Amino acid sequence: MRTRSYGDRFVWKMAVRYPKVTRLGAWGVMIWETLFPLSLLPVPAITRAFTVSAKVFHLFVGGTMRLQRFIWGFGGFHPAIHYVASPKSTLRTTRDDRLPVAFGAAAISAALALQVTKYVRKLLLRTPPTWSRVRVKSGNSIAYSGNFRNVKTVFVVLSGLGVPAEAYTWLAAHLKSHTPDSGVLLVERAGYGGSAWRASGDDRMARATEDLADLLSRLQVEDSFVVGVGHSLGGEVLRRISWEHPSLFDAYMLLDATNPAQFDDGVFPQWEKDNMLAQIRKDEVIAKLGFGSLMVPAIPTTELPASYRRRADIAQRDSKIWTSARKELKSLFDSKLRKKAQLFSPGSRGLVFAAEATYNKPELKKLQDDIAREVMTTNGDPSSSQPIIIDGDHMDMVLRSTHAARVALEISLFVSSGNEFR
């Protein structure tokens, strides 16, 4: 219960506070599961006691461990248990169609409720009170938020694949507090949150690059020192910007940034690419069918400031973000990187941050080192370029306040020191 993947914070706190009850519960589950064959005794009361308690148990597992398929998978066998355990005399009853009719009516009502919730969710994402929207040249509507007017330094934060902009609220707050006279601009790519995709063509990555350039020109941030902060796939957008619009950003801050070379077959096999696209496609279909309310958010919103959790949660249950994520990833897979090509345009300067979990993998360590060698080299000495390692995994560096504060401090020191490496 204390793990992020399968745990629940409240249940864990209760387990720590009441260790005897916890021990009793653990042994109780093991004894109960061991005795479950007794459910096949031809005593209806015993069978009902086991199957009802099983439903309660799997509801608990589905809610706390986010394994909702336990509810459907195991519960689907309970009628078979009742059939085998029931005395033959009870099976010779007259047919009664009231149950399937009642179940059908309940299912239709639930489906309608889920569809209503889906459209309410889209409405809430479309018109958030603190966000603005601009229609760019491509026809896309791009949503943005933040205070970036009349400041010396503007940080433009770009999200990772399928990550809502609210995941970067800790980072935005720390950047603003650590760097004097600065503002932060959070940008949602087309299809994310309040942004809408209306452009033609399927090359999402190329379009994201042009949309960002067009947005920044409209917002007129050129008079400030403009710093691009790209996490994961957001770093790939910045990499492309460095070639196509080299004067747009004055510095690049790359947080566990995507290196396109990592999608070579030698590092990232084709079957793994297919699995990744299939997983995103599954979430997209589930959300489109209206079952977003039953989805488990990929990003743990409990780490975020309380006022931002709801929108981050809603965004991850909307099909648009998964459609966009799938098409962005496919666009990235389809891109070809020349083996000897330079990643960033000459003269690009900035910092490279790598999550400890990423940097501990040799094949990914090399890819982060390659990025650092280009944007962090001092006085022509490549050996001076080493990524800044942040504890935790790929998302910890932005989701957790302490980790985001460390990132913001390093960025602030870089900006305030005249962009020289320490």
C-alpha cells in the first residue's frame, strides 16, 4: 500500500497506525482464500457468503491498487460457482426474465451517465478560467496560461507525451520564485487540455514545432530572455525549434528529454514501439467510449498542488490527449535521424537534467550524455558536459515539489550567472 504503482496513501497511513488490524487483515485474506473451496458446498448461505465477500475484496483491490479488471474478471465467475454449488432441486425453477431486463436498463442508464460525464469533462477542459486560447496559422487552437508580460525572463514550459500541463505547476512556481523578474508560460499542444487540433496532415511533431513558434510570435515575448523548458517529448519540440527557428529561444532546459536516436531498432525494438502505441490506443478507445471516469490516471495527481489536481485528472480521462499522444509518438517513430546528425543547432546553450532511474540504464545514459555534450559544453571541452542527475524516475523530477525545486534552482543559477556553467 505504500508504493506509487499499486498503493493507496490513506490505506497505508491506516495500516501504519493500526498494525494489529493490518496483521489480522493480512492473515484473514490468506485464510479466506485458502478456505474458498468451501463455497462449492451445496449450502446456498455459505456460497453467498464467499461470493459476496469476494466482490467486496475485489472492489477494494480495484479501488486501492487500481486493478479494476479484478472486479469484472473474478466476478464474472461467481454465477458459475453458484450453479455448481446449488442443489439440483433449486435449478428446476421457472424462467424469470426480470433480472436481465433490470440489468439491461441499469446498463443503459450507466452508459448514458458516462456519456454525459464525457461531454461535461470536455466542456470543463475547453473553458478553464485561467487559460487563454489563440488560433495559430495551422488552424489549431493553442491554449496557454501564465504571467509572462513585461518580465526580464520568460520560461516556456512544454509537456511530455500525454502529460497534462498541470503536472508542471510545481516547476512553474519554483521557477518564478527562484528567478527574479521572471514569468512562466505553460503551453498545451494541439489536442491537449483546452487546445484543439484542426490542422490537416498527420505529422504532429512538425505541426507542434510550427504552432509553438507562431504562438510565441503572437504573444511577443522576444523582448525578454526566453528559456525553453522541455520535459520528455517537449524536449524534442525544442530540439526541432533550435534548427527551424534558432533565434526563438535564448536557452534550452531539457528534462529527461527525448533523444530521437533512442527509437533506433537497436535501442528500442519494433515490438516495443508497437506495444507502446497499442497501450495508448487502448486508453484512447476506452475514453472515446465514455469510460474515462473508470480509467486510472497515468500521472499520479496526488503529488500536485490541490487546486490543480482536478483539471489534471480530467485531462487524462479525455480521449483527445491520448489521440494526440498516439499520433505524436507515431510521428516521432516515423522520423528518420541521420546517424551523424547533430541534435541541436550550433550555438544552442542550456542545461540537461536526467532522472536517476533513466541515467542508471546504460543505453539511455549515453543518449542523455549526447544531448549534454551539445548544449552544455564549456570552452569547447566536451568532458565538462555532464547532465544534472535528479533523484527518482522520469516523472518525479517535475511532479514532486522538492525535485522540481532542485531543477528550478539549477536553472535560476544558470540564468542569473549570465548563462555560464558552474
